[in-house]
Amino acid sequence: MELFQNPASPFARKVRVLLHETGQQDAVRVVTITANPVAGSSASAVNPLGKIPVLVRPEGPALYDSRVICRYLDDRAAKTLYPPSRLYDVLTLEATADGIMEAAVLMVYEGRVRPAEKQFGDWVEAQWSKIARALDAVEARWLSHLGGPLDMGQVALGCALGYLDFRHADRDWRQERPGLAAWDARFAARPAMAATRPDA
């Protein structure tokens, strides 16, 4: 199998962390590509939406987006990062983390892709408000879940927080969220997280 991805993408990182956590690194060849919401992406040949990550399988059509790929790879390894007893909690936490990533990526695109004279500061702040509300909700309601067995909601949240540090460190998401900050310090030290940390 081939995973089309970019190391800066938090969505692609989710998949790479899962590969490490489930011992499937050798089953997937990682192909790094560039993707731009305006200029397009070489991923368009396998994903009509042109988005990454994309998992190309020899036995069937390509899979996208990250949630679909992660469910497939978890099923393939029978590792139950989507445990049936907590499935909807895990899916909701993963969706929350993905929403944080989406808003954070849109903030980056606003600064990189849109001409400076057309950038909309209020829109950027609205995206950050979504992130802040989600982080507050995790701090208030999800810390006990984060203290439980590893699941895909935790992986997604770890990748979302890592992306905030990578692209929006000046926002200091840890302020007034001591429980989430402490959890992140522990989770970020996992070998799978350290091996996939973005650096460019």
C-alpha cells in the first residue's frame, strides 16, 4: 500500500501515528507530496478532492479522508483503537480533534494563500474561537477519557495539539488548560508521536 501525505499535515500524521502504534509501518510506503488549495495537488490522480492523506491499496479503490483510512488500518491490524464499548465517545473525540485541525489549517491558508490585502482577520479569529471552545470542552469533559486506554480519539487530539504547537505556538493554547497540557506532555512523549513530529 502507499500513503500519499505531507509531513506537515496533522491529518496525515494521524495515519502515520496509527501505523506506528499498530506495527504496520512496513505494510505502507509513505509518499510525500505537496498539496495546495489553490494550485492543486498530485493527490488528485487518486482522490478527486485533491486532499491528503490518501491510502492507495492494490486490492481496491483508494481510501480518503484520514478517518476512513484510520478505521481501515485499525480493522486490518485488529488493534481496536476504535473499541466497540466506547466507539461513539472515541468517534466524537476524533471529530473534535479533526475540527481543531481543520480550523488551524484554514488559519494557515489564510496567511499563505490569500493575498495580504484580501486577508480577513475576523475570519481568522473566528477559526481560533472554534479551536478555543473545543479545547475548553476537552479540558472540562474529556480528561477522564484521555486517562484511559489508548484509542484513536487520543491519537487525533495529540496530533491536533502538536499542530497547534507547530503552526500557532504564539496562541499559547495551554493557558488555563492545565489538565490538557499535562496530558499532552505525556502523550507527546510516546515513541509514535516523537517519530512523526513535524519539523518543517
